[in-house]
Amino acid sequence: QNYSQETVQKVSYNLGPKSFIRAQSAPNVALADFDNYISERAALSIPDSVKQVVLNASQVNPEHFGEALYACAAERLQTLTDQQLLGILRSHVSPSEKSLEQGYVTFNQVAIGYTPSQLLEQIKAFKTHGNPYLQARITRHLNENLQNTLKYYRESFPQDFSAGDSAKINPVQAMVVVYAALSNDLGARPTETLQTEKAKQRSFMAERNITPSNLYNEAKAFGPNGFLHPSDLNWFFSDSATVKRFFELTTSR
């Protein structure tokens, strides 16, 4: 996410009417609004068990989101089978690829040069032996993405996202920040125009005699096999234990 004032204006305009962006919104209303928002844009759904965790959480310090998310991901990683991991990695492949198995895994708009099976082997080695250098690199990347996201929301909604090391945000806003940072979806694009983006991609593919797959036809813009930015955030948003751990780590700071 390269910072721009134009994006700030778009985020402010598109998310301004949303209750989940506002600090004083009723939590249950804001969470329902957010659940509907990510369903339309990323085919994500927040289970009732996770909603209860969010509604019972306290305000959080966003300055430590990167470390907290890394810790959550590392703990969740140990509970996933190889097949589950492979499914997550396949969800990070663009639906425009001819094969989810042979296409490259993409993280934060960057194709990292591994197919799902190849990257799975790297992750299995990491699970077994660890890698302090890789851990530091991932944490730094998470922090940069999260702080960049916060910068946009603080600029777009200064009354709702205060700046400073001690500034806290409510639990629903925390979920919004995590979603935006991990999915590359700040909200700058209106939901109604995302199908227009898909139409442009279809024209581009047609010019090159590429026939869209059924997966592509059904894909949302973001989330699993998203046609703009593929990512699988179900490991976080659908697991109440992971979300609870995240709030424990960010409220204790």
C-alpha cells in the first residue's frame, strides 16, 4: 500500500457511512455491518462464536498488532494438518491461473515464486525447526502493513482513529484493521464497482484468448482466490480461539 492522499479521500468517502468504522457505534450493529461487508467483498463470514469473542473484548492497542498476529499465526500453524495448510496456500493463488496447484502463491500483491506444494514444504520445515530470521522478517512485514493501514484510517477518520502510542481502538475497529491489512482491501474501491473491475479483467483475458474458469467466475474481489488480491483469512476470522488470543495479546500491552 503506497500512501496517497487520493486513497485517503476514497477511503473516507466509501467507508464514511459504515458503522463499523466509527468509534461510538453500537458494537453489535457495527459487527453485523462489518460481517456483511467482508461477505460481499471477500466471501468471508464471522461465526457466532467469534462474534461473541469480539463483543466481549476490551479496547486494544494497535501498535502491537504485528507481533500479536505473528504469535497467533504461529500458534495456529501448529494445529493445522498438511492438507489444511495446502488448502490455505491454494486460496492464495489467483483464479486466473490455469491451475491452483501450478500457479504461484501470492501474498500482499506479490507472487513469491512458489507453488502451493513447494511452499508447503518450506512451511513444514519452519514448523519443525523454526527460523528466527524469517520470523523477524514476517513480523516486520506485518507491522509495516498494519501501521500503513492505520495511517490511512487515522487520516480518513481522525475522530475515530486517534494517533499516538497510547491511542486505543475498539474491538470491531481492530477486526477492520486486521482484515484491511491482510487482504489488501482498505475499502478504497466501492463494493458496487468491483464487478466493473472484473469486467475489465475479462476483456483483458478475452484479448488473449483466455477462458475464465468457474472458480474465477464465482470469485469475489478479495479473500480466497480473490480476482484482485487472493488471500485466505479464515484461519483468523473463523477461529474463536485465535481471535481470543489476539485480543489477549493486544489488550495486555
